[in-house]
Amino acid sequence: MTILDSLRVALTALRSNLLRSILTTLGIVIGVASVIILVAVGNGATGEVNRQITALGTNMLVIFPDAMRVMGRSSATGSALPLSEGDVTALREKIFGVSGISGQLEESAPVVRGNLNWTTSVSGVHGDYTFVRDWPVREGRELNAQDLRAAGRVALIGSTVAKQLFPGENPIGAEVRIKNVPFQIVGLLSVKGQSAMGRDQDDVMLIPMTTARNRIVGKSDVQVDQVGRIYVKLDDQTNIKVAQEEMEQLLRQRRKNGPNSEDSFSVRNMAEFMRARTEVLSTMSYLLGATSAISLIVGGIGIMNIMLVSVTERTREIGLRMAVGGRKRDIMLQFLVEAVMLCLLGGLIGIALGVGIAWLIAYLASWPVAVSLNVIAGAMTAAGLTGIIFGFFPARRAAGLNPIDALRSE
Amino acid sequence: MTARFEADLPSGQPIIVARDVVKRYRIGEQDVLALDGVTLDIAAGEFVAIMGASGSGKSTMMNLIGALDAPSSGSLAIDGRDIGAMAADDLADLRNRTIGFVFQQFNLLPRTPAYRQVMLPLQYTHPRPTDMETQARQRLEQVGLANRMDHLPRQLSGGQQQRVAIARALVNNPKILLADEPTGALDSRTSDDIMRLFSALNSDGITIVVVTHEPEIAEWAKRRITFRDGRIVSDVRQASPQREAAQ
Ligand SMILES: Nc1ncnc2c1ncn2[C@@H]1O[C@H](COP(=O)(O)OP(=O)(O)OP(=O)(O)O)[C@@H](O)[C@H]1O
Ligand SMILES: [Mg+2]
């Protein structure tokens, strides 16, 4: 008896009890479907977070001019002591392993070109900014030291701004106005896409820090050499934790924070923060994965149950097969194939269901969902293995029958 | 008359050799002796009828000869091999190639067309024949079912079902055909057809052992063995009027 013969026999048996077969596979269906959904949703989220980590720049620290709570800004933002050019210089000179550093002084402002008008995030930055953020210009040039020294009225724009103000045109060299100050566009930033929070990261305009301070940012701000927040990029050899501690110490001294008082700033390792979130997510996935493993086991027991019923029902058939020359392993194989087929049937239904629901979640919750072929293959393998494991006992029972007892059974 | 009688004497080598075969069943505290020391030789080419009252051990003996069961003691050799000493797979091969078994209840597979029923033993043959379906169809023709190849068991009469079962028993060219009350579920005309078929097969050289309650059926055989309480009480060779008439 070849596998093909066994498949044919199994198919006949399954078809003759179609409803029973499908009901039996329900446990497997649910197990496989939930694995697919969980992994798809989990992967989608993890992938998104990873993409953001890369987008943020690896080996990057961000310093905020206030003590940050776990998730958001503290309420004291307005009154906080700003970070200054002096801080930037000190960090660049005193901290080992800094490969790039830039402030970012951000303000929302309308940008005008002729009769087109677009409100975007305008940020004053240092020359290193695009390097620190791994965000090179796609066309044109970067901001340089000369622009900063001379408070040049030059700007880099993100692709969204370009699309809004220069539909179908090359923006390089063109002029726009911010708060009535004319700026020449010298560079077009590469596309960064959406952030996890759904913010369009390409809806930005970058100008020299000095220009921003002099002309754009509200005059009410006290300190004249403020830089907003500071992005620091470390080189690959530098231990990010050690550098973070050094920076904290340096800033405590400069800002005269006593050893017992709370810091008036915070140094955040963004990548790490994101990764922690990923870990929570993957822990959750594991838990939910365990749940689906349990439903696979329950499903397997269902399969075993129905296979035992099938062996009992078909004892005479088994006896006949033995009487005409079927060996133990032929009988064993036949029932194993049948159990595996049941499980794979359940697996297929489960995959269809799982993929469908995953897409539905993606559609309804606009949550990124990644259905991977690996998971589908894995789920099918798991279903097949379930069939082998839980089909084994009934199959062995069938193969162990004595031919005459089997033939004589009622 | 004498000459014909001589002609019916076994001429071939012994193909079934039983020595003091005992089959004992244990039911609770009680021992049931289904076979109580059977010694028997059947030569190749014989046509034997086994008779006896219900419970006398006929089926038990047939199942042993068919290698479906093992004796409790004594020895039983089929085609020169002691079935008590054979491994399970070898027994399966013996059932597959040397023996064809026909049951009272036909034992056809449900939802399986006739030609597939007949193919079944070939699927278990090592090495596997390549022309299984052709062989199966030829056997069905031989038993007169050329136009019933694709019928399911429930679409066939009892006699036709038994013919399918006989074709299945014959498909691997066995040396021995065993039939335990093959006509028990059939009317007398259909029974005669089946026995005529057996008779023809026997003329082609197959050894046939048939268990039956009916004397008319037993008359087709050349040798009649009677069981009582697990023992052979008579063993006679006979002329067969039915066979004469059929030829
Ligand atoms: N599996 C078994 N377990 C216990 N006892 C059995 C078993 N098979 C047969 N017997 C007993 O062995 C004896 C012989 O049974 P067997 O089936 O060989 O009789 P038989 O001659 O074929 O009868 P019948 O003409 O009714 O078919 C009977 O007494 C029966 O009860
Ligand atoms: Mg009987």
C-alpha cells in the first residue's frame, strides 16, 4: 500500500463522514487561525516598531529640557530651563564617542509659496541633524556650517511639503516665505514615511538653528541661545549606556542640579524605549501563542477521539485488509494518513479563517498586519504534527488488532 | 466407476498439513476447546467440503488454515511453511499470495466500486504489480461481472457481491481458495452458480476448501470431512454428480 493509496482511502473515509470530519477539525481550525492572527498582528506591530527604531536612528540619544515621565512630557515644559548652544558644545567636546549632535527647535508655522499655503513643522537644526537622524537629502545639498554662522535663509523640505507647495515641480532653488521671511530651498529630504502614531514625518521643513532663533521662534522665549531638544549620535563602538550616564553627569553639573534634587532634563535612549515596547508585545504574543498551542492540543485530542471511533467503526474493514495481505505498517500508515489529513484540512480552514480575520483587523483597526508565509508553513507543520502525534495511538491500536478478531467484530 | 474414483484421489503434494491442532478459547474461568487435536492432510488440487454441526469447529479450522489465527498447540503447515513459526509480515504475505479467502458475509468495502475491491489484495503485494486494474477487471470478467465493474456493493445482488469477493480472493492467483459458508447468504440457484465456478477453478488446479451446512453444496466436492466437537469424525472421498453434470 503506497502513501497515495492510503491518501485515497483516507479521502473516501473523510468524504463519507464530511460533517463529522469538519466538526472534528474545529479545534485545529481555531488553533491554527489564532496562531496566524496573533503572529500577523504581533509581527505587524513589532515590524512597525523596528522600522521606527531604524527611522529614529540606532545609537541615538535624545535630550529633553525637562524631566520626562514614562510616556509623555511632564506638565512643567513651559517653565523648564532650555538647553543651550553651550550644552551642545560641551556634549560634543566632553563626551567620548559622539559622532554627531544637533539641536532641534520646533515650531508649527504656515509656509507660503505664491498663492499656495501649507502649515508644517518648521525646525531649526544644526548641520549634523540629517546625519544624526539618518535622514539624508535626496536632492540638492545639506545645511552647512556657513549657513549656521551667517543665519542663512535656506531650508530643506520634506517630501510632503514639496508635494503640497511644488506639485509636479522641482523645489530646489525656489523661494518660500515663513512669517514673511523669504527662504531659499536648497535640499529635498528623503522620504521617511509615517510614524507609529500615524504622524507624517515628511511634513517638515528644516532651517539653520541660528535663523530659527532669530526670525521664526516666538520672541517671548527668554534665553537667546536655546536649542530645543538635542539629538546625539554615538559611533558604533561606544556603549550607549555609559555615554548616557556621562551625559547625565555633565548636564547635572552645567545645570546645577544637586545630587538630591530631581534632574531638570532627561536623556532618552529612544531605540531602547521602543525595544522595551516590542518586548511587551512579544511577551504578549508568547502568551497568546501558548493559548493557541493549547487549542491545538485540545484539537488533537478531538482528532484522536474521532480516530478511535473510526477504528472501532471500521474494525471489520481492518480485519479484511489484514486478511487479504495488509501488513501492520500498512494499517498503521492508513490511519496516520487519515489523522494527518484531518488535521491538515483543519489547518487549511484555519489559515483561510486566520488570514481573513487578520486582514479584517488590519482594515478595521488600521493596525499594521504582517501575514508571513513562514507562519503559515509553521502552522501547517504544527497541524500535521498534531495529526501524527494524536493519530499515532489510534493507528497503533488498529494495526495491533488480530485479523480474526477484527473480522468477527460487530 | 472405480477408475473415476481413482482419478479423484489426490495426486499433488500435501499443501495443508495439520498435526494435532488444538484451539482453545478462554472465556472467564472456562476453557472452550474449539479444536481438539485435528490431524489432516490436504493435497494440492483437492476440492474439500467441511461439514458438521454448528459449533463443531469448522470456522475455527478454516481461520487457522487461512493464517488468520494461530493454533494453541499442534502444528499447521501451509504450502510447506509452519504458520506457528512465521513472522507477522510473512503471514500477511502468505494471506496475500497463497491463500484466497471467501467469507459468508462477503466483507466488501462500502462505497468502493467492484474493480477497486478486487484490486485491494494487489495493493498489498510486494513488489507491487503495475497492471493492478487490468488484472482486477480480468478477474471480474472471469466471475461473470464484466458489466458490473464500477458498481458499488449496494448496487449489486447478494450473488454478485459474493462473485466480487471471489474475484478478490482469486486476483493474486492463490494456490488455495478457502470459503467459509460462501453460499450461506444466497438462494439455491445462486449457490449452484457459485459452486460451478469453484468447480471450474478446481479443474484449473486450485485447491479448494469449502465449509457448508448444506449436503447439496458438499456434493460438489471430491472429499468430504465432517467435524464434531472439534474433531474429525469422518473423511470420505466421493464422486460428484453435480460436477459430472456441470462438465
Ligand atoms: N473467539 C472465540 N471466543 C470464544 N469461543 C469461540 C471463539 N470462536 C469460536 N469459539 C467457540 O469455538 C467453538 C467452535 O466455533 P466455530 O465458529 O469454529 O464453529 P462452526 O463449526 O464454524 O459453527 P457454525 O456452523 O455455527 O459456523 C464454538 O463452541 C464457539 O463457541
Ligand atoms: Mg462457522
